[in-house]
Amino acid sequence: GSIVGAYIAVDFSEDLFKKFLSIIMIMVMFSILIKNKNETYQINKIKNKWVSIILFFFIGIYGGLIHAGVGFLMILVLSKINFLKIAQINSIKVFVALIFSTAAFLVFLNEDKINWIYGLNISLGSAIGGWLASRWSYNKSDKILKYFLSFMIFIMAIKLWIF
């Protein structure tokens, strides 16, 4: 999916990107705050697995196309479809993002669409931020993490829409 998305992204408008991402982020924020009616994953374990596979294909397209905010979409699927805890979700999210980011990177490299200075700065900031956030969130309750995450999503969505 990320390869398809990366080829679409080559000609994507920056303003349209910001508006699209802002809307996606607000939708994810609300879905994170809505409590699951049934917290037991065992009921439809096989069905949920197939739904997740299909949704992750489309998340891959989105990740290859935009990448920004893709973690929020993974959090949405893993919390609402697979009923995992935020701490578990984070480790899955990072691993999956590594896989599809590598595929998208190869497409952008082939198309000569990489700004190496920005890319290196973003990757360094992401690595440091991910390390710090994982240390901070390790012993926090799911409720605190959901509210914090929702607040950060809201701030980022407003910034994208206005600026």
C-alpha cells in the first residue's frame, strides 16, 4: 500500500495535504476518546484480524502518500478493532511504520524527491521524540495516554488547518 501512496504523493498539493491530514487527525482524535463497548478481542478474533489486514493496506497507502499522522490511524485500528492497550500499540506501530516507510523511501529515492537536510532532521527528531515518549508513557494509565494523545492531535490539526 505504501508504494501506491508514494507514487500518488509525488504530485500532491501541499495545501490539500494539510487540509486532508487535519480532517483525518480530528476524526482519529474523536474515535480514540470514544470508549469501546466490548473490550474483549476474543469474540471475533479471526474476523478482526482480517479487518485489520485490509485496513492496514489502506493505512499503507496513506502512509506512502502522506506519512504524517499515520501513527494515529494505526492507533485507531489497533485500539478499536484489535482492542490493544496504548503501550502495546506503540511497539506495533513503530515496527509497521519502519516497514512501509522503507518502501516509500525507495520510491521517493527513485523519483529523486528527497530533501536530505529535512529528512535527516525529521528522522533524528522522530527517533529522539519516540524514545522520550516511550520512556514517559511506560507506566502511565491508558486513560491518561488517550487524553494526552487526543490533546496533541487537536493542537496539531488546528496548526495544519490554519498555517
